[in-house]
Amino acid sequence: MIGSFDKLRDIREALREGRLTCEAIVTHYLERINARPELNAFVEVYREDALERARQVDDRLRSGTAGRLAGLVIGIKDVISHKGYGLQAGSKILTGYRSPYHATVVERILEEDAIIIGRQNCDEFAMGSSNENSYFGPVANAAAPDRVPGGSSGGSAVAVQAGFCHASLGSDTGGSVRQPASFCGVVGLKPTYGRVSRWGLIAYASSFDCIGPITRSVEDAALLLEIIAGQDDADSTVSSQPVPSYASSLAWSGKARIAYLRESIESDAVQPEVREQTRALLRKLGELGHTVEPVEFTSTRHLLPTYYILTTAEASSNLSRFDGVRYGYRAAAAADLEDMYKRSRSEGFGREVKRRILLGTFVLSASYYDAYYTKAQRVRRLILEETRRVLDQYDFIVSPVAPTTAFKKGEKVQDPLQMYLADIFTVQANVTGLPALSVPNGADDQGLPIGFQLMAAAFDEARLLSFGNYISEVTKEM
């Protein structure tokens, strides 16, 4: 019965009517987690703590003092700090580390009586598009266990897909919330950069990273954003703009002006079923009276190079703190301090993380700084300006979330370039800092989910979520 609830408000209604308790909800999710260990979605399940927390929330519900998230069982990606619990970013190098404080987003959902059931598997340091780079092993897609769930928030998406929790908090640096949401048939939201505090998030690329929800409905994504967004004195990059009541303004009215990426439905590199599902939805939106027109970005071919030059540079800097001295993994039998640094980082980091650190160190080196890093920063600005010009004329820019549905495990591991190309439609939102939403849009011939992406102007999440909710209703009728 619990698995049939796509929206938190339905769970809340059942709690009010006495048909459910939070303890029963947590017990149900724990049983489902136990039943499918092969999915490897969690690296740590807070079994007893979650049950105790559920009993406390039940008491508050009975006394009428419960918060807005009472009844919500949520998982958090293994890059988000939860005081007193393990935190490893899917990496060997943080073995044994326990967070000494809560991330701001964790504080805010706990204040509203959410129940955290565990931390979820992810690509190491959030670097990956398939969740095959984790020290804890790969995550499997619940729709087809031989397929990847997407990355880097693969465990977070699978946990919602498989009914291990009602929602998850992931992080999105180049599509890491939206792409796994697409591959798993759920909703994923990347907010505007600065809308949500990054305090307590292990950094991959600080000017790209965003925390966002993965849910079963746009309505719940809106509610979670409403709660986790807003100013935070601990993070100087957070905007002081007021946080609208996203969840209460989801009704869409009027006709939208929609620009779609021409390449996304014309390129042979896009899987035929993905192209056709995207075309079908665009046709339907046109029939409903919305303006639907193609656009071409002159900067499209520069998106991935710009993204990977800048993110690897930031990763090289951010990951320098993981040295085996103060916490985490330390190599044994080191001859001296320098040898200890080298051995700890060589043994503690996985292959993909080392690749990105090396690339980042290269582009930041004195001989290549201007040729690569400085030039990429300039191109980033040009991409933002071009994207803004389009959004001055249209309400949304849309495309598939990914060029394919979930691919087979191991299919792209030996070809990093092909793996990076999986991010072609998602990185624009991170390069520009704009909000983007992934909603389900049917499935391919093998039953694998397809996602549809909407991108809007900065801090326009209210309209983005409203139209995303509208599209979710449209696709149900197709």
C-alpha cells in the first residue's frame, strides 16, 4: 500500500486518518531494502535510528506539533554530511570518517520531521555518469539490473525507483540528479546555483555543485526545494532572494513559449526511441496551443570541453585536502611524509577520480593555464550570455535528459569520452548556473525509462516546477 503513494500529501492523509504510522512506513522500506541487496543502493542503512526517529515523529503527529515533512522517509547521497554518521563520498580515502556536523539541507529537513533512512551509494566524489565508480561497488537499475542507474546520484535515484524511500537528496554538478532520475523513471531537480546552501556538501567542483531532490512527483520536489532553499550564513554563495511557496503554486495557466534543441531530436547520436518520445511530447504541447520552436546554440560544441576543463581544475584544488594526514585512509609502510602523501592518494582514490585530478592539475599548470583554464572561463561566460538571450524570448529550453536510455554495465567504462558524452544535454544548466528539471516521458522498446528536461531562467523555479507538473499530467494522457 505504501508503494502506491506518489505524493507525500497522500501519506500525510493516511497518517491523519490513522491508516498508517511513521514506524510502519519505515518498517516497510527496511523490508524492501533487505529484499533487494543486489541493487546496492545504500552504503549504510540507519535501521534502528530511523525506527526510533519514526516513533518520535508519530508522537508529534499525535500531539499536533509535527513538521511539514512528517511521514517523509528520505535517503541522502554519500556526499552530504549527517552529524555522527559515516561520510565517504563513495571513496576508500575517507574510510572511517564520520561527519562532525549536519549539512544545512539536513538540518532543514530534520527540523520539518523528515526521517533519514540511510546514506546512498554514488560515484566516487560524485564523478561519473553511471554509478560504476564507487568504492562500494556499482549500483544496479531496478528496472533492469544489468543496466546502470545513471550517475553520480545513482543510488539516490534507484532508492526512490525501487521503493526503498519516498525521496532522496542528491547532488548535481553536470547532471548527476537529472540523468539518474531519467534512467530510473523518477523526477530530478537541479536548482539555480545559489538557491540551496552547499554547506556540508563534499565539494567536487564548487562553482557547479548543487544539491537537489529526487522524488516520485514534481509536487514533492517543489516541497523539498521550498524547505531546503534560502539564505545560509555558513555559505556565502547562497542567494538572499526570498523563497517562494513552490508547492502551493503548481497550477499552470496560459500558453508557454518553448524552445527545443534541434540537435536533440535530429542527431543520429540520439537513440531513436528517445528522439520519437521527445518529438511526440513536443507535438502534443503544440496541439495544446503552446509555442514550440527549434533553436540552435552556436556554443553547443563547446559545452562539454568547457565543463570538463573547469570541473577537473576545481576538483584538483578541492581534493588536495584528502591527503591521509588528518582523517580517512592512510597508506601503511610509507618511507617519509612525501611517500605517505603519494601512497595514500594513489591507493585511496579510484581510477576516474585520479584521471580528473590529473587533468585538472594539467590545465592549471603554468604552461597551460591561459590556453585552457582562462579560455574556458571566457567561453563559459559566452555560453551563459547565449542561453540568456534564448530565455529572453522563450519560457523554457527543453530536450531529452540524455541521448540514450540506461546503458549496460561495463559498456562505456573503458571509453571515458563516450561516458562523458552522456552529459551532453545536462551540463548546460551547470555551466550557466540555471535551474533544470527532469520528468519521466515514457519508455523505450525494452521498457527503460526516458526523461524530458526543462531549463528556465535563474531563480525561476516556481514556473519551472509548475510547467513540469503540467507536463507530468500531459504525458499520462499520451
